[in-house]
Amino acid sequence: MEWKCIKCENTEFEKDQFQATGGNFSKLFDVQNKKFITITCTKCGYTELYKGTTSAGMNILDFLID
């Protein structure tokens, strides 16, 4: 993947992800049905956030485990 920081033009980055809840039902049952990918510049720390996809199976598994 080619990427360039819009703040400092560095081309090195770290990729990570996190999940969050969204909507009343998912908050009530603590189902993390929103997935996001982050790209963070290793030089200045600027971070871009991208919406990812979650599968229905992972949402059910998350509900059953909690």
C-alpha cells in the first residue's frame, strides 16, 4: 500500500483497527458492530480513520462471548 502523510509527507505508517458499538440495540447488549481501520504516520502521529466491514457471524460471536 502506498500512502503519504498529508501533514508531513512521510511515507511510513502503522495500521491498526478497532471496533465500536453503534445504535441503541448494540449499546444495550454491548455488541461491537462498527469496525474502523486506522493509518497513523510514524513521524508526526497524524491518523486517518477508515470505515471497515464486520460480518454478522462476528457480531453474534461478540454478543455470545460478552
